[in-house]
Amino acid sequence: DGTLVPLPEAAAAPGATALAIRPERLRLLAPGEDAPVVLAGTVAARRFRGAALTVTLTLSDGTGVDVSLPNDGRPDLAAIAEGMAARLALDPAHVRLLGEAA
């Protein structure tokens, strides 16, 4: 979606073509909360998977991003609904750039 993500040199693979981050390494931001790197989108889906809630956001460019949140009984998890605006915090330390073979 055009968001710039500063990456450590060790994250890059030769001929990198895709950015990868594990869904549990993303964090859903509370209203008014900020982070150094933020991805904004719209909740496209939410799925309870036992110990986790998987939320899929669609970014402005159409990219789908999954975030895995612990299903720990927090009341704010129940408020996440399809169609609502949401923002994710992304820590560049957890990002990897994948080469063509990945």
C-alpha cells in the first residue's frame, strides 16, 4: 500500500520479491495508539481458531494481511467486526524479504 518499512540489512534476501512477517508478530492497534510502522486497512474477515483469533485486513492496494491475536478473553476482541477500519503495528525487526525461490 506504499507504506515504507525500514529493514535491517540481515532481513534482505538476494533478488527479494516479497515481504513476509508471521501473523502473530503483527499487533492490532487500539484507537489513538500509534507505532513506528502502521498498516491501515479494513477488516475483511475474522475467524476464531481456538487459542487465537485470526483477523484479515485488506489494505488500500487490495493486499490481504492476516494478524493472529491471542484469544485471551479480552472484551475488545468481540468488537472487531467485518467492514471496520483497523490499524496494525509492524515491527521491522520481524520482517523478512523473500527471494524468488520462496
